[in-house]
Amino acid sequence: MSNDLNLYKNVWVFAEQRQGKLTPVVIELLGEGKKLAKASGCKLCAILLGSRIDNLAREVSSYGAEIVYRADNSMLENYTTDAYTQVISDAINQYKPEVVLFGATNIGRDLAPRIASRINTGLTADCTKLEIDPTDHKILQTRPAFGGNIMATIICPNTRPQMATVRPGVMEKAKQEGNHSAEQVDVDVNLTEQMIRTKVIEIVKLKKEMVSLTDTEIIVSGGLGLGGEKGFEMLKKLADKLGGVVGASRAAVDSGWIDHSHQVGQTGTTVKPKLYIACGISGAIQHLAGMQSSDYIIAINKNAAAPIFDVADMGIVGDVNEVVPMLIDALTV
């Protein structure tokens, strides 16, 4: 990599796709990337890998990407660390983006550090906020640190590109632009079968129903104040009435009352629904970091001094096991 930082320009988003579908975090990254590109006076670009990806390239374009760098090859149909690292590293070395963003998904968390090591640059993981410093156009990357007790802002002053993985569910999604058409650039795919040390034999999807906390508009979340598993059965009834899903605090998950897939917070899922109802959750900072950007927050807790009330738009002081049944009854036609 060249040491001349002035050679680097544009904001890149890794357009992660699985089995021909973009992951939801890509739309969030394009929305945030557009703000960063505007603030630094450069272009928003996407890098897309896969096989037979014309339709995905058009979709990425519709969300505002000005340039789509495409790597279309049968060896890229399914994600492998070796292949994707090689192709994206080569593209970065050739086209020199100033910023590269990845979703903090299973794939993004595997891929981004491998690329950062390969091209000898820095990486800030699990970011919840990105800004451009108006004085020197460095990207300010904010993430929880020290167990979520502080928020650290990190810069990458000496190397390029500046790279970050971003938590899903944190950034505002880009809006589709019907007639927008991006420049399409085919990138070189210098791969051989011998370079890929793993091979995808079969893709097996989990049969159990998985909760989707990032795509719902209403979340009814429970904590230790529920008292046990039966409390979450009660929350499920309220969530069903509202057309939402059930979330949980880490303490409730650690107690074995509900599966980890429902966990909201720093070590779970970061969410931004239109309505978040916190039931029997005291409001530890790790939990607040994962839900305080919700549009409207209602807190129910019998402790009037609980920290959750500091971020709530409406607070109800009372026993959650008495208040929630009253809400269910009020919503029953």
C-alpha cells in the first residue's frame, strides 16, 4: 500500500449478499455512507461479490451508490474467507478507497479483519456511530468500550483505507431512488481453486424459528422483573396484540428464561424500532446502548429510580406482572 494518503478517495460499502439477497445492513451502510461521502466531498461506492449478480448490482444502485464495483465469478457464489479476502484486497489496492464499511454480521466480522491485516491498515469493530471530522476529513468511529461503560471514538490517522464494521440496526436505511443508475466497474478476479482452502458442500438453514429484532417496528422486551419464563409468555401475548416481537435483557437470557436470539443490548442485537416497551428492565448501560435510539420508549418498572426511566418517553411505575395484563385487556376487542 502507498503511504500517500492523498491518493485515496471515495466511501466503499461491502454489499454483503447471501444466496442472491442483500443483507439488511447493506441498506443501512449505504444510507450512512452517503452522509459520509457528502461530508467529505467524494462518491458513495459499493463492492459486490457473487455469481450472476446483475440484479443485485441494480438494487445496490437504486439505493444511491454512484459506482458499483462488481466481482462476478462462480468461485464467489458462496462466501469463503480466502476468496473474498483476495478479491476485495486486490480491488482496494487498485482503486484506493478512503473509507470501507462492513456490516458487523458473521461474515463481516470474519472478513474485515482479514482484509485489514492483508492491506496493513486499521479496523474499528462494532461501531455504533460514524462522523467526518470537518477539520481534516478523518472518519470518527464510535463504539462501546470497557464493557459498554464508555463510548470510545477512534481514528485511523496514518494508513488508508479507514475501515470499520458497523452494528446492524443502528443506522438509518437508505431510501430507494427509482431512476438512479450507477457506473458499473468489473473488478479482476485473480483466483484459483487452490487458493480457497474451504469448500461449501451444503447450506443448511436452522429449522427453529428465529426472531428478527432489526426488521420489526415494535419490540416488547423483558428483564429480571418478569420473574421467570412465564413472564415472557405474557409478553408474547402483548407483542402479538401489537404486531411486534419479544426482546429481552442479557440478565433474562443468562437466567435461561428465553433464547439468546431475543437479546437486546451491547452483547445482543442493537435495535431501532418505532416503539420499544421495556418491561421489568432496570436499564443497565449495556442494554441502553442497544435500544436508546428507538423512536418511542415506554418503560414499566416498580423502581421509580430505575435508569431505564432516564431514556423513556413514557414511564409507568408499577409491577410489570400487573400492568402488562391490564394493557393486554385494554387491547382486546
